[in-house]
Amino acid sequence: MMCRQVSLLLLMSVLLGLGRSQCDTTVTGNNLRDCPMTSYDGSSGRVDLHLMPMEFKTVGASYVTRAYAGNNGIPTIPGPIIYLRQNSQLKIRLHNDLGADQTPHGTLINGLFEPNTTNLHTHGLHVSSEEPEDNVSIRVLPGTTYDYTYEIGPHEGGTFFYHPHAHGSVTNQIGGGAFGMLIVTDDATNSPYDFIKDLPQIYVSIFQFAPLDHASVALESDDTLFAQTSGNMQAKLVLINGFVQPNIQQNPGQWYRWRMQHTATSTILMASLPGCQIMLLALDGIWLTTPRMVTQLVFQQPSRADVAIMCPAGGPYQLIDSTAPNTPIATVSMVSIKETGPTVLDIGQWNLQRQDYLQDTTNLPASAIANTPFTISITGTETRSMNGVQFSGATRDKALHIMKPNTIEEWTLDVEQHPLHVHVQPFQLQSDAPNGFYKKGDWLDTYVGNGQMVVRSRIPNVYGVVVLHCHVSVHADQGLTGIMWVDGTPKPVKKNSSSIMFMAHVSAVVTIIVSIILMAL
């Protein structure tokens, strides 16, 4: 029955996708300008997002995997771009169109399980973690839907992304290609608008697809969906907007804004563009206080970077992944195109109005900081615990740290080998990072580095859980996840009847297990 369900869904996605475009994901050299990603304006109406099976054809092989489709029902890797505006409402109806063939997790709390159960995480957005917003305890079962409603307040314009976050199935889903870009549009009050308004935008969504590793994950989680259907099994492909080694076109001597978003389940990427100039504008969807020139970009597993890039006449130039080592992942060609950029960037136009939650914390006295010091410690490559504790639930009694609303928190990050991501609350570095890329004053949502790093975060009057976890997704699924808690003011909750909660009930499951053990003694 499951095979029939998957076959019908795949046939539907293939038929719907016949008219997508002339772009061919099975060859190299596609021009990204000719192959735009599907996009939706989330500020003008509800976006329907479908997680469904997809036959993904790439260079040298084809796979059945999981991917997102938008209102048109056509799954793509990456999924459609969703645009939203500050001070507005974003509504997303998430459809779980995956089959029901999965082994129930039962009393299992951590591990790889239920590969067809899902939810949605708006990575980097400064929104509520209560239902029906960015609550990753929600579990959307196969064949059901969930209506997310995000109340977007004053918000920095920037590059974010969405992906599944149901504990136990994150690796299966995001590692197979289920993710998409989320863009908060720029205006004069949430960006250095005078500086960026004349920069043509190029979208660069980088995905490190590792089929060989993913097959092992599928086997461990009893996943019957992911499969290779043709060609040789590949260790890793670096895809940009779904293509292998595409071509990016610019006018020579002109500056363009690249919105860069990176997705990987375990590996980082270090990108360089020899022969061209790169000005770093924003990290993790948050503008730098002052732009700076760089020669290399560091992408943790979920990183984003907005950059201005100018290449002189000549070329073509190669976008290089130096971790591979020095493997070209795209070609940048100098041609004559209609989107013209400026030839000079005037730093004097970098006038940035910070939102309240991003006001500078670096020069504040100790008296302005909440008197609840907190260290987040993850030591050892093989550890699957945070501060010596594995994930066991998302209720207040399981919190590693309790915070008060309307305070400034200071945390010490001891995370040398595990990229730490904090949901909904960005944090500001209080010193330069050892790698030389991150600087004092940068705001991030994910960090890893040698030694200890002190960061600060402005906590608004919100209520409930703040999830933090290693963004090597299999580590998080296996228990390297924790929570903090804000004792703020809860808001009325509109619940969806078609989903269930998991993490909030883990404590009850643990209690039942303990009771059974005691009864058996």
C-alpha cells in the first residue's frame, strides 16, 4: 500500500513539473538567471507548503527524496522562496503529503525515527515559540495539515530559511532537500536602504547533498521512501539552487548583492571567489554594524550571508569551496545583462536603524545584564549531551536556564566542535572569534569556535521555550538538544486539531517508563 501511495505522489509531482522550465538539473552550466526559483508573497495571502515525495534528478544519478512544493504542487530543491514584511502576519498551511509507512517512536525520546512526521521551523526569524508560531514541539502526521500564523513585529530585513524540525526526523527530511529561503523584505526602517537599494539581487542557495550518508540515516530510521533510482551512489554533491556547478552572470565592474543561504546536515563550507571583491553586509539575516571586505566566507551548516560582489572584466571566475579542497561549485561569468549595478559603493550611505531586539550590547556595564550567568557546554566530538544532559522534554522543569522577560542575558558558549543554534533569540558576540571571520558586535543565530565565547541577547516579553541544539542534525536528533525558558506573558493559543504535540509530553513518557521500572523491581 505504501509503495502505491508513493508511486502516485511521485507521478503527480512529475506530471505537474513537466512545464517547470527548460532548465536541466542533470547537467552542469545552467544559467541561474534563466532558472529562477518559485516564490510567493506571504504578506498578500496564505502560502500552502507541501512536504511530499520527489524524484530528484541530478548529475549522474536520480533519487526519491522529500522536498517542498508551494501552491503549485511542484516539489523542488530548494523549496519556494517565501517573502514577508515586518509588522505583518504570515500564514503558512503545512501539508504533510508523505506516506504513513513509518515505525512509531513509542517511548523513544532521542534517535532517528518517524521519518514521515514533520513540522516547520522558521530559522532565524525573531518570532514567538508558542503555538501556532515557531513551536517545534508540534508534530504534523502524514496526511494531515497544520496552520501556522506568525505575527511579525518590527523585524530586521534579511535572509532566513525554513526547514522541518520534528525531533527524530530532522536529518531524514532536511538532509534529503526539504528546505527553502525565507526573505524579510528591506525598507527604510529595517535596513541600510540607501546603500542596498540599487544593488541587483542574486539568490544563491547552497545545499550539500550527501546521498551516501543519507542512505545510512534512512536505513537506521526504517525509512522506506529515500532511494536511489539510477546512476552511481554519490558521496556528496554541492548544489546551488538545485544545480551542479551553475553559471552566475554579472556585468563586469559592477556590484551585485548575493543572498547566500547554506544547508547541510553535518559539514561546513568555506567559499571564496578569487579575482573578485567581496564585501560582507550581513550574517544570519542581520546587518553588520559596518560592512567589511573579506576574501573568504564561512558557512556553518545553517548559515546565511548577504554580500556585495564585484568582478572585473575578464574571467570567468570560479566560486570555490576550499574545504573540498578548492573545488569549483559555480562559475561567475562577465557578460552584458540588463540588471546593472553600481560601480562604486559609498559606505557613507550605510545608515542602519536597529530594531529594539538588536540594539548594541557590547558596551553595556555589568549592572545592565541579568544576574543569572549561564554557560552552554558541549565537549567532545562524540557527545550527544549539553551541559551533561541529553534532551528529555520541552517543559519548564526541563530547562537548562530560566530567563526573565525584558532583560539582557549573557551566555558563555563552550562549543568547540558542535555548531550551536539558538531559536528565535539572536545573540551578539562580545569579542572577535578565533577563526578571524566573526567579529565583536556581530549578531548570529549559530556559532562554533575554539575556546569560550561570551555573547549577549536581548530577551523581550515573550513566554516559553527557547530551543538550542547542535546543528549537526543527527546529533540533535540523538539528544544534543536543550531548552531555555522565558517566564514572560503567555498569549492566547489557537490550537490545530490535525497535529499532535511531542516534546512537551516527553516528561510524561519518562514518568511512565520510570513507574514501570519501579513496579518491576
